[in-house]
Amino acid sequence: MARDNVISFGQPASSARRRVPDARTHELVTACGRLASETLPRLVQELFEHIDDELYQLADKSASDVLQTRYFEAMRELRKLREPIEQAFLRDQMDRYEAFWLHPAPAQDKTDEPDSAELSLVDDEELEENLAVSGMVSKAENRYHRELFALNMRFAQIAGIPDLTTRLNPIGPYNLAEGFRQAMRQWAGDLGVRLVVFKLFDRYVMGYIGGLYDDVNDVLVEGGILPKIVQRVRRNPVAPAVQRARDESHDSTPAESVSSEPGAEEISQEQILGMLEQLLSARRTAGDHGLFSRHLPGGLDAGCGHLPAIASNDLVDALHSLQREASVEAPVSPDEIQQLQNEMLINLGRQLEMGTMDAPVKRLNQVDQDLMDVIGMLFEFILDDSNVPDAMKALLGRLQIPMIKVAVIDRSFFGNKQHPARRLLNALARAAMGWVDDGDRSAKSLYGRIETAVTRVLSDFSDDVGLFAQIFDDFANYIEREARGAEVAEERINQVTRGQEQLLIARRRVAEVLNEFRIAQPDMPLAVVNILREGWHDVMLLAFLREGEQSDVWGQSLAAVEELIWSVQPKDDPADRQRLLKAIPELLKKLRDGLNNISFDQHRASQLFKDLQVCHIAALRGESDVGDGESADELVPDEVVLTGTGDAEVIEDDFFNQAQALQIGQWLEWQSDGNCVRGKLSWRSEVTSTCIFVNRKGMKVAEMSVNDIAKLFRATQARLLEDLNTPLMDRALDAMLGALQDTEASVDTT
């Protein structure tokens, strides 16, 4: 279903060649298009393979037969339309790609952003779809902003335009999302299911599109297009379907070799190490010799170069001895880690017989010195990371010596994001971020699992980095099982919450409607009041919940109320009396059917209809049978209060905007009754702004309105946990490179 691997520019290519001046650059454009044409089909296939599963689960969990049938019908229809939708999407994307190179748009073109007047003309369903699409686009643009920044600059360079916005990038998130939305217009299905499909598109296409941006940037860098743009150290995850295709391929294309051949990985590692060494040198020039250089004899200061250098093997042996000692120590705070670290350096110098700080007799070789300083900076970042609780910092900090050994033994540690030791550190840190100290330190708790993993590394790691892969697999299996349970628990909570809110909304709406009738007819007979309050209220409630306010069933329930009220009003005109006589049988049938549908008590129904009969006889006589009468204030007590609607005064300041901007899946930390609580935003009501937060096990830890969250921000009692989806090692490397670059810049200006 993918188009030809080589992008055809056809007859109008002369226009493109004016902007793509040489054959080499034209080949790069074609290679980038080939990457897109190979990656996108696999991502879309992965998406459709999960649509059936998702809709089946939704149908299985449906509370009504109507909803279940809707999901199964949507499943069948989407199966039939899968190939046309896939082909339309892929054809559209490649058309957009080719069109861009024929007529690149300037960055200041804002025609893709609708104004408020246009939005006001959009119906509710399209507005919801717009919000879903714009949400996934914004999330992807934020997630890949660095990759897209580099890609935009490189595409602009090739196209010969001054600048390119992310929205106009032909393979950017906006064009992908819009292309998929256009392809989905072949199916005029239920909005709720469409939103489910868009959510899956976000997960299985947008969630992995960063891998394509990495690959395209690599191709352009190899081709000499702005190679000096600083590249992000981390690489985005590759979709399983794309990785499988690469693994199965025996005839790799040049584009694939850029991202998957060992040589390309080695180049990336050397670039990273070269940059680190260069920036460390600048930092030392500025007077900062690094954590390890400051505490070890025979550092890189002038005058020590003549000292004999310690072999890397001897350094590894000494570190191994210290590692065994660290497996016994169990620091409980970051401060204790710092203290033990200083003692470790003193012991390391003694074991290596390096002399004293004043009289060094040996030194580390420069490469090992650099590696140790880099690892020291990485762990400084970890210990300063506010996302990681202190108790977890104390655990992770114990891995510092093993990570130094890994870096000395295997230089790919820095450049290979799939390195076993790096994956383990990232996995442990990611799990630690959602941890709240509840006092459970047992072996089966999260704390105990992380402690076990750390202890295994300290006890068993000698020189085989494969051990990290074994420990990672064990820990990942535990996290996966816990995540599955958390997902089920979280979905159950969200379903209950959504159901409760829908019930509250329905009750409020039914109460409003019936009380409007009551106010309009203050002399409504008691018999009618009783029918509406005791039975018909629930008939309308059921219609609202099952079919919605725009449905025929809801309209019929309202019409029955109007007809009932009309039927008991005095009929002075003979024509009205004749009309009433004909209408009564049909009206009673409607009322009985509605009450039977909600299993209303039959004996009570008989009494209500007897009372109604008296009212009808009076109406035929031209009289009104009000009975004992009641207050005309309310027919149904309006006691429905929606959570979040009764908040105190809303202050629309930056704190309120920050609270309102919270996205599903983001983590928040706040103070509650003197305790620190961490929760992930799991669900937010579009009606009441009520927010549900869950812990890492999927259990609800808080229910707050946006205004409540804003108050916490305002009182500095809450903070957003940033970049939790970015692996710790990647964030640490980014932060470290940034710090080193700042040092280099300050050196250059002095």
C-alpha cells in the first residue's frame, strides 16, 4: 500500500530544481521522501492492528447494549475501509511532500490557523474533532521540538526560503494529523469512535514519528546540510513495526544504513565523546576541574603530565573493589551519598597508589579522567533532579561506581541509547519518579524492587555489561505487570467518574426541564405532578443518558410531558374535547410503555392512572382538578451540584492558566495535610473542569477542580514534574551539555 520508494517529481520538477540546485541535494530530498514512504505505512498498519483490540475492549466494557452494538458496528466498518483509509492517508502525505518541494511556502504564511470567526461557525462535533486533532499536534510539536527545529532549518536551507515553521513542514505533526483526518472522512461514523481512533493515531503514529525525524535529520547531516546544528543526545523510540522491518531486511537502503549500521552508531558515539572532551577542556580552562579531578591526586593540572599514567585495567580493578564495599553501604539520603563519594575517591587514590594531592606520584590517563568527570556530572544531575524523591536518589546514587566501570569498559555507553546499563538506569529512574514514600520497603514493593536491582549490580557486576540486560528484563517485566494492572484500575476509575458526571448532568437537565414546565403551569393537578416526579423523571433520565439530548427518544419524552399537561387543562371547545377523547388512549399507552421501560411499580402506576382519569373527566367537563394542590416552586428538587461549578472566585492569572494547561498524563506533586503527594492527571471533565489524579498503581489519589490546582500553584504548594517521558540519562546529558556549553561561552567572552 506504500507508494514507490523513490519519490517521483514528474514533469514540474524543473520548478523544484530551481530550489534544489544540484543532483546531490535532489538525491537527499528523494532519500528523505523514501524514509517517509517506508516508515509511515508501517506506523499506520500498527495503528489499524490495534483499533480492533481497542474497540473490542470498549464494547466489552460497555454499560448498554446500544453502545456495545455501536462499537461492534464501527469495528466492522473500519475493517472494510482500512485499505482505502490507509492508501488515502499515504497518498496525501506524499502529495504534500512533493508539493512542498515544488512550491515551498514562506514561514510567515499563517493561512493554516483559523480565526475565531471561523471557529464560531463550526458545529459541536467538528469542534470536538478539531480539539482532538489540535491537541495531538501540539503534544507532538512540543515533544519533538528540537528535532523539528533542526529539520525545519535544513528543509528551509534546501528549499531556498528564509525560514520554515513547524506547521508548514510537509512531514510535521500538523500535516500528518490533517492528512489522517481527511482520510478518515471516508467513514461517517460515530464521533466517540472517531475520537478513539484519533487517540490511537496519537499513540501509534505520533508517538513514534520522532524516529522518522531522527532518521531524516541523520540523512541531511550526512549530506552536509547544516551539520553543525546541535543534535539532541537522545534518539526517539522506533516503532516496533519499523524495527521489525529493519531487522528482517537483508538488503538495507542507504537511508537505513544511516540509522542502523554499526558504523553510523560508532560515529555518533565518537561525536558525543568528542564534544564532551572539548567542553570539559573548556570547563577546566575556566578553573573547574570536575568532581573526580578535584579529589584525586595527579589530576590534569599543569605539571602532572610527566607522571606515569594508570592503566584502564588497573582503574577497573580498583573500582571493582570499591563497588563491593558500596554493596554493603546503604546511604539513606543524597547528602550521605556525597559524603561516601568523597571517601570513595580517597580510597580510590590509595588503592591506585597515586600519592597525595600535594605530592602525586601517578595520574589517570586523560580519557579515563574525562569519563569519570562526565559520569560525576551525570550523577550530580540525578542528585539535583527534583523529579526523583530523595530516598530514590540515595538508591540510584549507589550505581555511580558501576556506571564509571561501564563507561571505561564500553565507550558506547554514551552514544547508544539502547545500551543495557543505560536502559536499566533509565527504567529505574522512570519508576522512581512516580513513587511516593508510603512506608512500604518490603521486597515486593517498588522500593524493594529497585533496591534489589541496585544490589544485584553492586554484587554481581564485574566486566560483563550483559548483566544489566538481565536485570533490566526482570525489572521491566515487573513494571509491565504493574502497568497493566494500573491501566485497568485507572480506566475503571475514569469510567465510574465519567458515569457519575453524566448522571449528575442528566439529573440536573431533567430537573431544569420539569421545573420549567411546573413554573409555566402553576395550577398543574397533583396527579400530573406525581406522574412526572415519581416516574416520568426517570424515563427522561434514561433517555438522556442512553441517547442524549439531541435524540428522538429525548424529544418524544418531552412531547409526552407537553401532551400530558395539555390533556388535563379544561376543554371548553367541543373540538378540543373530541381531540382529547381521541388522544387519551395513545397518551396512556405512551405513559405505560415509558414507565414499564424503567420497571416502575405496577401498583403505584395503577393508582397514578386512576388519579389521572379523574383529571381527564374534569377536563372534558371544562373543569380543572388541581386536587390538594402543591407549591408551584419546584416539581423536582434541583439538588444536583456538579463538582467544580461551585468553586470560589476564579482568578484568571498565570497560575490558573498553568493549571488549565495541564495535559492528560502529566504528573503533579503537591502538599496535602502536610504530606507530599504525586499524581498523574488521568481524566478531566470538559463540563466541570474536575480533574482526577491517580498514582502509579492507577488508584485515585485526588479529585480537584482547575481552580483548586491554581490555588496550590499560587501558594507554591504544587509543581509540575517536567520531562517525565524523557529518559533520565537523556535529560542528564542534555543538561550537562548545556552547562558545559555555558562554560565554554563564558570562557570565549573573557
